[in-house]
Amino acid sequence: MNMPVTQRLVRPRNGKVIAGVCAGLADRFGMGRNTVRFLFVLSCLLPGPQFVIYLALWLIMPKSTV
């Protein structure tokens, strides 16, 4: 189920699995939450700083107020 596209990049209070980073990205860009989670896990198989970026977004992205 796609959620409406939001204007801000925030971590939602509901529907998160670990920190809500993938759910927040999915809501912001109008994608499915599980699709973004799958793409993140798939990207972790490739070399690069994906996990560090996830941690940085966890710290930078504010929680949703709603």
C-alpha cells in the first residue's frame, strides 16, 4: 500500500521496522515501504557506505510529529 507523498523527509512513528529511515524515504518519494527496505538490503550486498548512510539518516531525520 503506497502512502501519500509527503513534502518533508521525516521518520514516521507508525510502520517502522528498525529506525524508520526506509519508511520515511518511501513516504517522501511515493514508493512502497517494503520496496525501499528490499532495495536497501540488496544494496548492502554491494561495496559502499550504505550502512553508514543509514546510521547518519537515522540521526539526521527528525521523527514525525503526527
